[in-house]
Amino acid sequence: AIKSYFYISPASDTTVLDSFNLTDVTDVDTGRYTGNLTSSMDSANFCQIYGGSNSSAGSTDINHHIQQSTDGRNKASNKYAEFMTTNAAGGSFQEAFAADSAIIGDLA
């Protein structure tokens, strides 16, 4: 079952438009965000689903990613892995029109 989800429109701000089990979304930098859970997961080994779009028409010129850094997925039991949006070439971070994510796993 879904243990947490959120929907934001990062192009305007990081206001959470809809959510469950989420305190807020942190704006890490342009095109980079992470969600903070109200109730922690039992470990950092949960499944995270992420998606989004560039415009209300669903333009595909922005790529959406879950952060894969040298430190691994960069997540803890109390937060989402960082997600990011880049331009189509992947050369720079860029804001998306909409972003949403969900977590599947067990709560602590």
C-alpha cells in the first residue's frame, strides 16, 4: 500500500498541492527537491515512484530523475530520495511544471 505521496508544481513554488504522510518538500536547488515524511519508514530500503511533466500539455523536453549520487540514493527512513529535473540534453537542472512521487513499503 502507498505509505506517502505528494504532488507539487515546482515551476511556481514548492507548495504541496496534495499529499499524505508528508510534512513538506524541501527545495534543494533549481530542479532539485526532496520530501520529508511525517511518519518514518522502517528502513531506507523502500520503493519510491516518481513522475512529472514540463507543462500542462505534457511536453517531454524535461527529464525527471530520482537522484543517483556517489553516496547512493541519498535517502533516509524519514525522507524521499532527492528527485531532480533536467533539460532534455541533461546538461542543466530545470524546473518542471508538475512533480509527484509515492512511497511503497512499511512504516516504522
